[in-house]
Amino acid sequence: MRITKMTIKKILKEVGAERVSEPAANELARILNKHAYTIAKKAVKLAAHAKRKTVERADIELAK
């Protein structure tokens, strides 16, 4: 699953952008997706280290 360009454009408009270029949406999507996957991987490792199969909110908070 990925954060889509449409979602990125909606976020940027919610924070005040009148218009959003495709390259800007693509770049922010790339950065956010990379960051999200990095956090997710760390959170999964933390849950495994705690001998849990369930990733919990605390794992996400520690991973960020």
C-alpha cells in the first residue's frame, strides 16, 4: 500500500496550497512512503523483539 498522489494533493490543499504541481506531489509522496516503510519495518522489529505478533501503537511511537 502506498500513499497516493491524490492523498498528498488533498493534504497540501488542507494546509493552504491553492494548486499543487505533479512533481511536488510525486516528491512528497516518495518521501512520505519511504519514511512510512522505514517506521513500519522498525515497528515490526520492536514487536518481534517483545515476542509479539501484533504491532502496537507504542511500537510505532518508538520507531519514529
